[in-house]
Amino acid sequence: MPTPVPAPTTAPVLNIVTAERLRHVVEASKTALEGGGLGKPVGVRGVQLWRKIGDPPPAGESDFEFVSEFTRTRMTLDYQMSQGGLTVYYQARWVSTRGETGPWGELVSATVVK
């Protein structure tokens, strides 16, 4: 009988690759302990991305809105002209093939370029 896949024990490392006009490209990578680089750890189906648009910075989980669960580690997010100049705060966590979530990664932020 196969061993069940455990919940992720590490958090994704988020990097804002580019902040183009009204667009952010965000990548999630493995930690150095997992060999680093793009791609998901073993037993992970995707990454949940959460964000808060505008200041002040988030004070807790309840300040974030769920964006989506991505199966690829490179995510493109488009913004409206009215959001230009605002800071967007991102946080993410891995999701196992059984739907269990791991710990939160570090908070990252970028300004939406007009």
C-alpha cells in the first residue's frame, strides 16, 4: 500500500521577476534545502497565491484575498489602470496532491507600474 503524501513542510520562495506596466510576473521556487530553483517540491500539486492591494501592509492573514491556485510556478497578474501606483503584497504556500497546505512563505511586494 503506498504511503500517503504528507502536507508540505517548506514554504515557497516568491520572487517578483518583473513589474511591467499594469502587470506583475511572480515566480515561486523551492528553498535551498530542496535544491532551489523553479519547480515544485515532491508531492506538491501547486502553489496558492494570496495578495493585498494597497497600503498599509497586511497585518495578518485576514487582510489577504485569494488569487488562485497555480499548477505552474510562474504566475502573471494583470492590474487595472486605477490600481497603478499601488503596492501589492503577496504571500504563498504550497498545496500537496491531497489538498493539504504547507506553511506561508515570506511576504514580498511590488508597485503596480502605470
